[in-house]
Amino acid sequence: MDTRGRLTRDGIRIYDHGDFAGMHKAGALAARILDEVADLVQPGVSTGALDAFIEEQVNAAGAISATIGYKGYKHASCISVNHVVCHGIPGEKLLKDGDILNIDVTVIVDGWFGDTSRMYVAGKLSRKSERLIQVTHDALMKGIEAVKPGNTFGDIGHAIQAYVEAHRMSVVRDFCGHGLGRVFHAPPNVLHYGRPGTREQLEEGMIFTIEPMVNLGRPETKVLSDEWTAVTRDKSLTAQFEHSVGVTSDGVEVFTLSPGGLFHPTYAAS
């Protein structure tokens, strides 16, 4: 149980700024691992091989995978390909030329959780995939720009939703970001849609993820019989980016920046 800081009346934990150092350390490891797996994402490589590499890197760093054993999950990452929205299970599936995929990694370092995900491309990137990935990446950044004391979680959601829908894409509503710190999931639920000025007010010391999932088609999803894999109902392509962030006295700190500037799959600046 996390007993640091204090809880707001909404049950959101407020951390001391000194705690941010632990989040930076955990976030940096998760981001570095996602940097290192990038060169392995190629047509003909299995998602299971990517996950095995990720688990090796977590172990080599002396860290703990937050997902292995979580509610019975057996892997060090979630790998979601094409129309898989999130929680894709790594396995024998071989990547094909043009596949897009999200890889999501959470590590525990000295009790702190570093949680991040980003998009990758196997082989040649199609124009429609490129556009989807760019809009999703930029939507995350719009959400992060809305993080500062006095704003609300509704402001974050609205910034993301307005940007995505202006590009005639849709925001997934069935999954959301979450509080983070010395626990994997905690209040609040960070919705990626909403109205300005609504929901809880942001305070210095809050730590949470922002992780919009954006579909080329409709927003509806369904979970497959494995009880993990979520897919778009209309089988449209989907993309997701995720950062872990903390609210500062005048804005935001991002804990999961890519050390190598590889957060965007075309290696644009993050």
C-alpha cells in the first residue's frame, strides 16, 4: 500500500516533488527499453520474440516487470497490432510488411512504476497509417499541454478529443489513463474525451498516465475471448501513445521521454 503524500477528497494521491526522482528513474528505464526494441520491429519477427527481448532487458536492469503476474498476465509487454486497440498478447504472430503496432511496457524500479507505450512500424508505412500515427501522437501532446495546476482532467480530455475529431478520427472511450506512482493503477481515471472545466482539478504532485487510443473508424471496441485483447469493432486501424506525467507548480514533467528521441516511429522529435 502506498502511504506517501496525501489523498484529495477524490482519492487522488498527491506526491512530494522529491518523489518525482523515483518516477523519472522508472520512466527512463521503460523508455530506454522501448528505444532498444525499435530495431527488432521488422517483417517476419514474432511479437513473442519482441516480448522476450523486453523481458531480458527488464531483468538485466535489475528491475521488475509490472505486468508479469498482473491478474494472471504472463508477459513483460502488451503488443497490439493494426486493429488491436490495447492489451494485445505477444505470441507466435509474425509481423507483416506495413503492420503498425503499439508496444506497452511497465517496469518497477525501487518501488516506482514507469509506464509508457508508443507506436512502431514493420517495413513500409502506408499513408493512412502515417496519418493515424501522427494524429495520435499529436493528440497526446495536446493533452500533456493541458496539464497544469488549476486546469481539470476534463480539459485534458477535451484537448485530445477536439484535436482527434477535427481530423475525422475517433477517440476510444472504453479505456483510459490512470493514476500511477508506487502502485500500478490508482485514481483518477484519465479520460481522453470530455468537456473543459469538468471533473477533478489538477494539483501539484499528481502523477498519472495519458494514453489516448485513436481509431480511423468508429470508437467502439470489443474484448476477445482471451479476456485481454481489445479490438476495434469495425476492424479499423488504431494507434496509441502513452506517457507518464507529474503535475508541477507551473506545468508538467514527463517521466517517460525517449532517451534516443525515438518516441515517434519516424523518429521525429518527441
